[in-house]
Amino acid sequence: MSGLEIPSFIIGLGGLVAVFEKGFEVWRTIREAHDFGDDVADGMCKLEMEFFRFQTWWTALEHLALRPGRPPSVRRVPTTTSTLQVTLDKQFGQPITDAAVNILKLLEKVEELLKRNGILTIFQAQPPEPRQTLDLSEETSNPWKDNDKSTLDSSLESMIYWNNALYSILPQNLRDSILELGIAGYALDTSENIRDISRLSSNRNTVLTQSAKFIRLRQQFKDGATTDADLDAILTKMERKMNHFKGIDATTVLAGRQYTIAHYSPDDEGQPRRVMIEWIPFPQGDYDVYKLARTRMSQISYSLQQIGELSHLQVLPSLGFIEYGSAKVFGLVSALPTSATSSTTIVTLYDILPGSQRPGVNERSSSSRRSVNYPLPSLNQRFELATTLVTGFYAFLLTRWHHERFNSLHIAFLLNETTGAINPSSSEIKTLDLGAPIIGGFAISRPDSPTELSISAPVEDFEAVYLHPDVRQRLKSRPKAPNSNPEPQARYQRVHDIYALGLLLVEIGFWRPLARVAESGSGGKVKASNLSAKEFKDAIVKKCRSDLAFWMGETYKDVTLRCLLAGEEGGVQAADGTGGLNNFYWDVGISLMNSESYVGQQWKLRTSQTHSTRKRRQKRAAHLHPRIKTGAGLPE
């Protein structure tokens, strides 16, 4: 079963749509309530979360059950024997209708409770008379009546029940994602919601709570809520001393190596541990730019440390940063898992793509790795990798930061070189595990506020192709000498990050370096390095439209093109703001996840059919040639 399949006679009911619209209308009225007292504040916050669950489920219904481009009369209807249909008939009858109506009744009951307690006044001909605002002590001295409070609590419990009924018919992988990530686009819409959710330590949605805390932390940095002394304290806390590290090869760092595995012994005489260091060159600019970059390093390392539970982000636990002055680089320090051994190394997604090679002497990977071949991943593995990275990317967007370097050069894997790769001269093939990518490249990430400055780290030519054409043009037009009257530059936007994600999906889909794909898309007559930024993008888009569906299917192709054309006609409309986040999640994230689920099920089905066919053939062959049973083979 691919995604959510609901009988069209249920989906097409105008009355059902009216129920949902009425529910939203009632909720908009309830949201006007305030000063309801501390004794029910927690319940009202949980009620709001349940409404967000209700709203998110309805959005999921629109994106998964309603097939895009098909009128209701021709939408696919599951057979009466499908797993989902049997579940619906046995357990719920008409679950969507029943649950929606019951949730609407519960919202109307809460609305009546609020009006009865004088907290909510609506539909008045004249404005209400101004009344003195009660402080916290006055509110708590006038609690709700016990019976009304009990009614509110029971209504909340009932709403939880009916929401659970709605979500129970979703496939497991989609249900988990929607509950953890899909709801965040709505729940983290306002500063008030962010504040309330970040304080809910008992909230069962860890992703939502951690995202809210990360946004609040980002707001502190952005808005200057912390004093200079506070920032200095964080900087001191997060910076590590170089003499506490062993195993850093200065020669390779100076040569431009991207990652190093070293041993770290903390100040407090704690247990020494193996760490991964991602090196980032000092930014281009004057001393003020260097200071800003150093502050950002402390902020991003501290922030990543605080959201260790946000597993969707696919990062290692942050320990801080170091400054390697003689090499003119910063290093983000992360703790390696305890399973890492002395033979563990780091390889990037770019490095394992067939035909990839970092040009020149400034090679960040060991030269010996050029001769290493890696097994080609299966279709399932590529879908899983793409979905994991899209989910991690969205989790980072939820924190209201720009990444600015989201590409295969900054997607790493831990590799045990004795088991993870194959040598051309060896007949032994061992698969490289792509299931645990590590997202890096946070060095120049910044809050998405218009007042925040972008830090420009040096970009090599072969890496520049991973940037949006507008960003490449900005880098190209930057004056090499200080200019007293610089022209205003186009700012980095969310759509630039989403474009970079689209390029990453291109590489995963074709399993080739981006430059090779662009050269093929341009007709194979021009080297990628000779294409302009616009020509490069056009070649990639052309190649995706013509060939990507053959390799990955129509949905994967559509999702990739939505990213490549972000902000344009035919692309995801993901402008900065909450609405853009929601568009990205539903048009890209959930569509890809739904397609991955379908591909996985088809693969299992084909495998099962192949196994059954093989057994039937063996049975027929054994009947004709009994010696097969003994392993003697066919008679000559």
C-alpha cells in the first residue's frame, strides 16, 4: 500500500469538508481566549497541541489521499480486501467522519466552557467594556469551578482519543514523521507558541520541544537578549585548547583536509575520547568578520550541543570548537560513537560517488582513496539515504537557520576501512552502510534574520557548482579590494538552501558527481567548468526531466525538480516564513517519504514473487529430474 488510500465516497463528501472548516472556525474563536488562570493553563496548552495534531492530519489527508491532478471520480479506490480498508471496516466503520464530528463537538464544548466562565466573549454588537487586567495572583485566586475543569480535562482526553484514531490509519513511517515534524510547521508559528512549547518538559513530542528550544536560543543570539558577558562566557565554554588533542596531523590540515579523527582529553580530567574534527577555513574579510565567524562557531557548536536529542538532524554530539591559527582554520569538534575503532575513517558522499575526484593538490581526502571502489547502492538504499537527508535538512530549517553549504561534500560516513570498501584486486565485496549519514558544513550557517550577516568562506571552483546561481554570481562579483561604496548584494535565502538540496538529490538519484550530470545534460560537448552558473542549472534540470524518472521514478523526479526550481514556477514555494516551511515539508518531504514507502513495498513484493517463482520452478524441475533433490544436477 502506498501512502494513505481512503475511499472516494468518504473523501468526496462535502459535509466532511464542512466539518473540518467549522472546526477551524471554532478554534480561531477559542484562540482569542486569555487570562484563563494557571489552574487550566497546562490543559489549554495541551488542547492547542491536540488541535495542531488535528490540523496536521487534515493536511496529510489532502496530500496523501487526494491524488494530485485527478478529479474525485477517478481517484484510486482500494479494493475491499486491502489491509487499510479491512482495518477501516472492522475497527472504525467511517473513522474519518466519526472522528472529525466528535472533535468538532469537543471544540464547541470547550468554547461554551470558556464563554460560561467569562473568559471568551464573541459576536458582540458593541466592543466589550474595558476591564482591569488581572495579575497572576488574582488569576490563581479565582480558579475555575471543579465541574468545568473536569469537563475541560475529559474533553482533552476525548480529543486525544479521536486524534489517535485518525492517526492510527496512517502507515507507520508517515505517522511518525507527521507527528514529529509535520506538526512543527504549525505549532512553531508564533513566538508565544515557541515559548509555551519550549517549557513543556513533559511534552511527548521531543522533536517539537527541542526545535522550540533551539529557536529560542537562536532568538537570544539574534536579538541580543544575552549580554556581551554572557556571550563571552559561552565562547570560553565552547572553545577547546589545541594541546588537549592528540593525533592531529598538521601537514594534512595545512593541505586542506576536511576531516580529522583525533583523541581529546578534557580539562576536567574526564575520560579521553575519540572525536571527529571538521575543518573550516577562516572567512574572507577583515578582523570584524573574523570575530563574527568566531562568535558564530561558538553559537553553532553550543546550539548543536543543546539539541542532542533532535535525532532527525543527523549530527554527532557537539563538544565545541578549536582554532588552529597557523593553519588559519576553525574546527568543529564532535564526539564519535563508542563503536568507532582505530581503523575507523571518514568518507564523504562525494568521495564514494563513481568518478569523483577533488582536483589539485588541495585535496581533503587521502590520495590513496582515489583507487578505492565502493559498491553501488540499491534503489532502496538510495531512497532511504535521500529521505534521511531531506528529513535532517527540514529539521534544521525548523530552527530558523540557513545552512548555506548543504551538499555531498558535507555529508559524511564513518567507515571501517577493513570492512567498508572493496579493492579492485579483491574478489570480496562488502557493502558500505549508507544508513547513518552525518550532516556537517555548519561553519557558515546563520540565523535566517534579515539583519544577520553572511560569512563568506573560501569556495573552490569544484565546490561552487553546488551553490545557487544567484549565490555564485554574488561570490563572483565580490570586489577583491575594499570598496567604500559597495553595491548591495542579494541576500542568502531559504530557496538557495533548497536548491542545494535538489542538487544533492540529483547526485543520489543518478549516483554520479554533479559535474558529470551537468555535462551529460548539456550534450556532452562542454566541460562543467566551462558552463556559466545559469547554463549549469539548466543542464541539470534538463537531465532530470529527461532521465531521472528512469532511475528513481516519477515522484522522485518531481520532488527533485521542485527543489531545483524552488521559488520559481513549478518549484516549491518556500519563501522565508512558516508557510514556506509547511510547503517544503508537504511538497517535498512527505512526498518523498510516501514514495520511499511504495518503493520498499514493491521491492518486497518482487522479492517475494521471485522467491515463490523460483520455488515453483525448482519443484517442477525436481518432478522432471529427481536427481536435483540430491544435488547431483541435471543428467547429461
